[in-house]
Amino acid sequence: MASSSKQQKASGATPSTSSYDAGQIVLVLQGGGALGAYQVGVYQALHEAGMEPQWVIGTSIGAINGAIIAGNPPAQRMDKLSRFWHMVQQQDRADFGAWWAALSHAAANYKIYAGGVGGFFKPNRRAAGDVNAAVGVEQAAFYSTEPLRDTLAALIDFDYINAENCRLTLGAVSVVSGEMNYFDSRDSRDGPLGVEHVMASGALPPAFPAIRVDGEAYWDGGIYSNSPIEVVMDDIPRRNSLIFSANVWHPQGPEPQSVWQVMGRQKDIQYASRDKSHVRRQQQIHQMRHVIRELGKYLPAAKREDADVRELLDFGCATVMHLVPLLAPRLALEDLTKDIDFSADGIQARWQAGYADTRRQLELAPWQRPAGTMDGVIIHEETQYEQAI
């Protein structure tokens, strides 16, 4: 794994000095297994620029990365993230040459299917032998994530999280009700956040078992909403925000030509979670809030003091949300199994891509441009590119 200093040297540039003084910096991290290495590069670029998030929201692997970030002082975050990704990194694929590259890729992934990933998950022999065995929801999975419990405990200071140094929100879905729940370090109803909250957010069935929190079984929030951008938009009280959304699944893509490609394309669409449509809806809602605020200016002062009118005007606001969507590139040989590509070259390529993409946006700093009167949610999106390893 390349160190921070090595990546700076390779880029040939000094860290960005972009800033954001108008409100909070928010980091939203999508779920996606091994694809989450991209998010480490995103955070590294922000960290080097001195733009530490005040709020981190994550689902699945995004919850793990997010908890490591929020669960450590800024000076320790990159070290802890590096330790986690070193731990789950698999040996480099054997070099069989270009002709055998696909075979090498398949063999590496089969090894993970068969043996799991150290410090993360291991085969659950109890459930794998008979998928109809009534073993209970906490055992009904092909793998056990008990190794992850010790890993998280070693890398995350939950006292630091619960001291509200950096807000952390984790998405998980109730197995019984099917409703999405966001565990939030600022919400007293959730109590102190702990290892079980992070594990619940990453309990993707049927691979991983449900995790109980306060007696209720939860699965990975990604099966309901894998891009929890709405959490920021719906937060009360609303605040001016600069939101970096680190996404790893491609909502757009070419027509698949085989059943294998169909399965991969379906996975991309499912876990991209309609984030663009969610954001468009939020743009409409926030624009209406700005309209209400502007209309209120035309009322006589006496009318604005009326209790009923004040209640209506409270639906208006002047909050501005700057959204910077970042998308991990497609890599050569990438397919349906890309989310278990824990190979050293796969992790490194995605890490570096996240770093480069974020540095580009920091250098442009489009959020520093003046916003229009009716602009509630402003999207700063650059053209994505393809990358090969």
C-alpha cells in the first residue's frame, strides 16, 4: 500500500489548500466491499488539504471506513485506515501474463469465496452445509463476521465517537420491519454507538449474518439505501454543507452481452441506489424552501409577526448544500465479483483514483463560486474516466 508521502510525490503536486468556511463538511460513503478502497483516497486528499469532515455518513464498507475516520483524532485516521486495508489485502495475483490475467483474477476471487478475508470474515460451516437448516437469523449466512468485531475494536475509539468529536451516522435496515434506520452519534435515542452498530450496517445477506442492536436484528443498509445522501438534506436544523459523496457503483453503463455481464450490471444499478433521482428531488424541496423565504419578504412586517404566518415561514430557509459526487472508475477485468477484489493492485488502483479525483475537485473548488438566490442544492460533478490496472 502506498503511503501518503509516496502518493504526494507521484502526483507531483503539493496538498490543496482549498477551504470551506460557510458551514459543515460532510463525507458520505457508499457501500461496496473492496470498492471502498476508493473512499480511503478521497479522505486522504481531504485530510492533506486540512478539510476534515465534521460529519461522516456510511453504509456497509462505508460504515467501516466512516467509523475509523470518526473514531480517531485526525492525526491518526490515515494510519488506522491503512492498517485496516493492509489487513484485508490479499496477496498479489500470480503473474501468468496477459493471456492468463482473467484466470488469475478468477482464481484470486475463488480463494476469497472459499476462505474469506483475514480480520474480516470467514466461512460459516454451520449454515453452508444446508441452506434450509433453521439456524437462526444470526447464523443464517455463508460467512461469519466475528473476525471483524476484534478488528473494529482495535481500530476505532468509540469513546472518541460518543464524545461528539465528529458526528457519525450509520445506515442499517431492520430484518423484521424492513425499515431503514440510521444510528447517529448525536441521537440520544440510539445510545452510545459501538461495534455492533458498525457491524449491523455491514451485515449484507446472505453472505453476512444479521447483527442485533438492542435486541433487534439488522442487515446492511445498502439493501435499502446504499447512498444515504438524504440524511444530510433532511437533517434538522439544516446547515450550509459541503458534501463529498464517495460512490463506487456505476448507475450508467453499456448494454451487457452475457448472463455474467447482466448480473454485474444489475448489481451496479441496484447498489447505485437511485442517488441522482434522490438528489433531484432534494433540489426541488430546497428550492421551494428558498421560494417560501423570498415570498416572506413581500409580506408587511406586521403580518410576518402573526403566529400562524411565522409557522408557515419557518418552512423556508436560506441553506445551501454543495454536493460533490465522486465515482470510482471501472478497472480492467472488473466484473460481477469486483466488490471482493481485495487484491493489492485492485485496492491500490482504487485508492489512488479516489485521491486523484478529490484533489482535482479541491483544486477547482467550485463551491467557492457565488450561489444563486434560489439555489438550495448545487451539484458539482465532473466527467468521470476509465482506468485500467
